[in-house]
Amino acid sequence: MTKAPRLPRRRFLLGAGGLAVAAGAGWGATFLTVYGDRRRSNVGKLSFRNALRIPELLDPAPSADGRRHYRLTLAPGTSELLPGRRTPTWGANGPYLAPTLRARRGDRVAMTVRNRLPEATTLHWHGMLLPARMDGGPHQMIPTGADWRPSWTVHQSAATLWYHPHPHGSTGSHVYRGVAGMIILDDEHGDRAALPRTYGVDDVPLVIQDKNFHADGTLDFTETKLAETVAGADNLGVLGDTILVNGTYDPYFRVTTRRVRLRLLNGSNARVYWLGFTDGRVFHQVATDAGLLERPRALHRLLLAPGERAEIVVEFAPGDETVLRGFEPSLHLGFPTERFMGGDDTFDIIALRAAPRLEPSPALPARVDGAPAPVAAPAGARRRHLEFTGLQINGRTMDMGRVDEVVPAGTTEIWEVERGDDWVHVFHVHGAVFHVLDIGGKQPPPYARGPKDTFYLHEFGTARLAVRFDTLTDPRAPYMYHCHVLRHEDEGMMGQFTVVEPGTEDRAPRTVPYGMPHGDPGGAPHHH
């Protein structure tokens, strides 16, 4: 069977290697050319002529066994992502992307994932609190032609999550081909908040991705060209010059209500977006990655790194039109890395056009009763330090058989996550929720305050996170923590930890089986 091409891996030429190349004749001219070409934008090039595609909603009623059954078939297909061109893609229950899954706290859910792709893959429920062996990480490989049937009980607050492949070494190419979907979790507190919630009408998923295409419409997997590698621009992965929203190119959404809730997901491999509206309007953030905010937060801009989500409510008057734009993000990197990693790029995302007559919407709540309280670490909380430098965490590359950390169930710890270089890094932890306490001793920016599972490392130095771990235990099945820049993850910038009964940490195994079939390492997980 022919293997699908992997995202190419190239040498890093920053540091000593870059200096050696710099000494060569002609390097300066190459650098200047590359530096000039790496400023990218689509502003002024779009007409916003394509109606936004709304992914199918899977919201099944409970079956006779009391469980809600979801069925997903991963398979290759062909999509018209660009006008008049056919692109080979992957998707779930369709040729590109995947359905939106909806569930409520307390639901017993059962998934049937059928892998009909030409490669083994996984499906990770990003942000979901669930048993490690149901998590869909790199240990839960689904061979080509096989089915995987994880099940669990939803026991977390209302939130916008997502799902995507997580095979070690090829996550980037599998996500880039199109396997990704949103998950909407509801609970009674979200219901009472009276936020917009009619799917596809005033509660709208926006899966934002950047792509590069060849002239024939096929996806371009090239991370950097030779000249860019020579210039030292080779360390992030694919940065596309074409934006898709829900797989729609050049999109618009017709607004029919006074207020619209946009569920924003950065589904890109590497690009960071600094989102706001072209008319400068204020919007209200009502949720971060892992749940609703206690009070809606008025903003003009928010940063969204790969894997991060945010829910915002935008108010419209009849006949309004505005464009959601990714402005130049301040990545807090040095010259020239800021430009090479997208810091000088500007992209229009989607036009929002209000109808001449709008249906009324409930008032924005001043407070959401029952929203998750901030994660607070107790006095004397365990501290762990993770340094993200190059493609390693604490100087180590991912080893599928090695347990890097052992955590007692249900505890809250302080994780100090340090960005030790001048690259884009995004911290994500499975099986836990955190709040950012501070970044280099300063308060985090407003859009990053709230329950999270993914976080852009804003600057050199250390961000302190109060991390609350779930109560599910299994000493033989690990969760992951890693950089969510997918090339970095694939190159080994990842570690793993197990969650065990408190007091058993010293006896927990420091190795786990590698290549466990269908992700079942044995031993039923349970709540502490």
C-alpha cells in the first residue's frame, strides 16, 4: 500500500549551523529575499462570495443501553476547497473535516471510530476529561481497516472541545489533510446563561485553518523551501497563504440575529492568529478552552494559538457588515524569527453580513452562575518545571515507553512552563484543566484568563500554571503533554504522565507498553 507523504523534516540552521551558513558567499542576498517574501497577507484579495459551510451536527438520543452512540468513519476523499479545483483530502463521515459532536455533562457516550484511511491513525478528544486509554493519544493506534470503540461518561463543564488524529510522528500530516472536528459540551449552567445556542444560526462553529496549494489544487506539504532553510526560516512547519473556515474558501456568514456566538477553533498546524474585527468593534469573550467565564469579557482582540479555542458573542445592527481578521500577532520573538513564524502576517478570515431585519437575542448575561471557578493551587502544592527548548522538553525527546511524570489523582499542582528559545511553542496537557497564574511574574493577558488546556508561551521565561488533574487513575496508561505546534510534536517535543491513586506514586511503573493494540493496555481505569 502506498503511504501518504509525511510532512518533510528539515535541518534547523539557527545557532551554530546558521552562523556557518551565514559565512558562505551569497547568504546575505538569500536572507534578504526570503525575509521579504515571508510577509504574507490575503487582505484585499477576497470577495467573500462563498456561504460558510456548517459541519453536520451529531447529537444522538440515548439508545436502549442508556448510551449516546456516535459513529465516525475516517476515509480519504476529494474536495473542492478552491474554486474549480479538486483536492485529495481526508475527513470523518465526509471528504473533509468532521461532524460537530454534541453531548451534555452526565451523558454516557460510546464512539465507533472506523479507520478506512491508508495509514494507521488515532482520534484524540482534545480537552475531554476521560480515561487515558480512551484518550486517543499515540498509544491508541487504529490500524487501517480496524474499528475502535472508546466509551466514557462526560463529567466536565460546558465547553468547546475538538477532536483530531494524534499518531506519533505524523499528527501534522493527518490533521493537515483534514481530519478535525468540534465537540460542544453543554450543562445546566450554560443553559441558564441564555447565551445564543441554535447551532448554525446564532451559535456558529469556526474551524480556522491555513493551507498551501499547488497549482493543480493538491495540498502542498512543503514546510520550507531550500532558500528559506538556508536563511534560517526552518523550524515551525507549514504556514499557509490560504485561509479556510470550516473548509470554506473566501467565506461569508449571513447574520440573522442581534447577537451571534462564534466558537473559534485554531485548527492550523502552526499559525497563531491575533483576531479582531476590521471595524474595530468590541466583542465579548464568554469562554476559553475548557469552559465558560464567570463574567463576559469585553475585548478588541484575542490571540488564538494552534489547538486553542475561544467563544465570543458579537452584536449586530441590521445591515451591518464586518470582517473577522487575523491582524499581525505579537509573538514576542526576536528578529528575524518573528517574521519567519508569521508575526508580520495579516489574513482576513470571514465576512459577517447582517440581514436587513434581525431576530431579537437575549441580553448578554452579566454573570454566568455555575461557571468554573478559577483553579487555585493549595499552599505547598507540588511544583514541576518544564523547559520547552528546540524540539525537546527538559532536554529530552519523546519516548513512547517512558513515563516522564507520575501525578496523584485529583490534585492541583503548579507547573512552571519555560520557553527557553526564540521559537513559537504552545503548551497542551491531556487529562487536566489549568489556569494561568502569571507569565514572567505578570498577569496573563485578559483573553488567557479562564479554564484552559492549551496555552501559547508568550515570551522567554516562565509561565506558572495551576493545573488540576482529573480523578481517573490508571498506572499503566499515560496521558500526554506536548507542544501543539504539530511539527514540534511530531519531532518529539512531547512527554507523558500517568495519574495514580494518591500515595502510590513511588510504586507506579516508569515504563508503559509500546504499541498496545487498539489502545487497550489492560486494567480498567476508575475514579479516585
